[in-house]
Amino acid sequence: MSRPTLFRIYGGTFIVGLWLSFVGLAWGHAFPDHQSPGAGSVLSTSPRIVQIWFDGELEPIFSTIKVEDAEGHEIAKGAVAPGQSDPTQLQAPLPTLGPGIYQVKWSVVARDGHRTEGQYMFIIKSSP
């Protein structure tokens, strides 16, 4: 084979390998798979617990969840529950909540050390 042909083969292989290494970094983060109550939910009664399931295992000591009211006051705080069998879930037990808008904020570290964080809200509507 000529040198230009070898350069194209090895150069192309290098570029694909480099691209795959960056894609692998993105796969290392844990992102929410689903939550309860759901993002943007409008509820008629107070939930007993907030739960978020992620698409990968979490480092329990570095992963937290908290719930705040519309004024930013912390209502509840939680994490991966001790002895919990599902290492992909965060949860926070809630007191009885009144009508209003509530913000759920989470911060997690995946087993490979990558941190992600986010938030969503749910609403409890007033009774007619």
C-alpha cells in the first residue's frame, strides 16, 4: 500500500477512536429516567414521597435530593436510602404539603465519578 492510503486508514481509525472516547465520557453521567411525582405534575393531594430513578448507579454519599416551596424554603431532604436495594434511586419523604408550587432539586454523582444536577417542579392545586 502507498503511504497516502495508509495515512487515510490509520488517520480515520484515530479520528473514530477519538470520537468514541468523547462519547464514552457523556455516557458516564447519570440522568433522570423517571420521577414521582412527575415533572410539571398538577396534583390534588400531597405526595408522601418524592422519588427520582436514574439511568445508572449512584454514589450514595455524594447524591442528594431536596424539595423547596415557592419561596425557596427547604421542605424535605433525602438521598439514596440506607439499605435501599435500588442504587439508581433518590428519595425524600415529605410532610403533608399544602397547595402551591414545589421545586425538586437533585445533585448526583454516578459510580464513575461524574456529577450531574437538575431540578423540576410540581404543583399541588387547592381544593375547590
